Amino acid sequence: MVILKYELKRHRKYILGWAIALALCVFVMTPTYYSFMDVSTGDLYETLGTSDFYKGVGVSMEYLTSPLGIYAFLTSFFMIASGIFGMHFGIAIHTKECSERTSEYLFTKPHTRKTIYWAKAFTVFFGVVVVSMVYLLASFLALFRSGIDWGEFFLIALSLMLVTLFLAAMGLLVGILFSRNRSPLLTAGLIVFVEYCVTSFSNIVSNRAISFLSPYSFFSAAEISKSGFYELDYLGWCVLLFALFLVLSYRVFLKKDIQFRS
């Protein structure tokens, strides 16, 4: 509990900064994109609707011209930002101990490695939940209007948190395996970008097998709109990988050698 309180206090500005930034983005940009609802069904509509761009982001032009479609479209891009936040947070919370030369101090205190690991993991996951809940609240205020399926809205908003939690767990594993990484933000950005490109590529070529390699494929807004819930095979795969990342990172952390300064 001591380490958890310290880590939360240490990273509170970072968490709040991301929460405020994403909340402002969705609150300001969602009303702006309502202008897309006025797109006619002429040649421009047909051209945009069949382009690879919309296939890549997993939405149709018809869906995009609805309030929830606009929100889902924007959320698919905000997931890149939230994914970088989760991945970077997971990596940096461990790599900072090496880059700031505090690992020796931390591991010579009367706390077990189990306590240290879970305190850091819970700090990351708590930060992700805070950012996601603030995003959800801002989204609700931006979309507060009649005629919206609030169940579908909640599932789309919750998907941002699930993807971010997944990438945060992956970040914990990466941070523990490569604890001497001095560029965690660059690493996080590259991994998230590759994952997003994998999803776009799988959508364009219509290859479902490839989509299982990226968390951005797990919670498609189009499928949520069609079936009213997440696809169970993607959801199960996401939970399985999430648990696997935690187990692997935990086991590696317990056995990892720490190089002390002489």
C-alpha cells in the first residue's frame, strides 16, 4: 500500500494531464464532425463510402453520418492516443527505476518483489481507468441528445478502456523485459502505430486471421452496432492475452536480476 500510494502521487499529474487532454478533444471535436451528417448521397458520398480509408478504420459512410458513427470514428483515432498513454505508462513505470538509478533503493527496502510489482501494475491500471472514465463523461456531455442508443454508446466508449488496458499490460511486460530502455515514449508510439496499421490492413484485405494480432480489431464499432455487443471470440482472445501478459511480466519480474551500483 505504501508503494501504491507513492506511485499514484508520483504519477497523478501525468494521469490527469492525459485525462483532461482526451476529454477536451472528444468534447470539442464531436460537435464539429456533426457536419458530416449533411453529406448528400451523390457522387461524393458514393466515392467516400467505398474508399479504403473507411475500410481501414472499420466504419461505413452510412454509419458515419449518424451521431454514434461520428463518435465511433473519432474514438477509433483517440484510441491511438490512449493506447500510447497506456503502453508508455506500463513501460516507463519500470524503466524509470533504471534510468533514474532508483532500482537499488527500491529493491533493498523491506518490500517483496510481489508487492512492488502489483503496486506498479495497479497504478498503471488505475490511471487507465481514470483517463477512460473522464473520456466517457466528456463523451456523454458531447453526445447528450435524444435518439441515441446509450447501450451502444457505452460499449463504444468502454472499448477505449479495454484497448488501453490491453496495451498497458503489454507495456508492463515490455518495460520489465527491456528495463534499460531510455526512450519508452518512442517505443510505445512505434508499437501502437504498428498495431493500428495491422488492424487497418486486415480490414482492407478482409483477412480476419490477421486482425487477431491487434487489439484495435477486437472491439469494432460496426459489429457493436450490428450485434449489440462485442464479438465473443475477440473478447475471449483479449482477456486471454491480457492475463498472459500479466503472468509473464510477473514471473520475469520475480526472477529478474538487478544490477546494483558499486
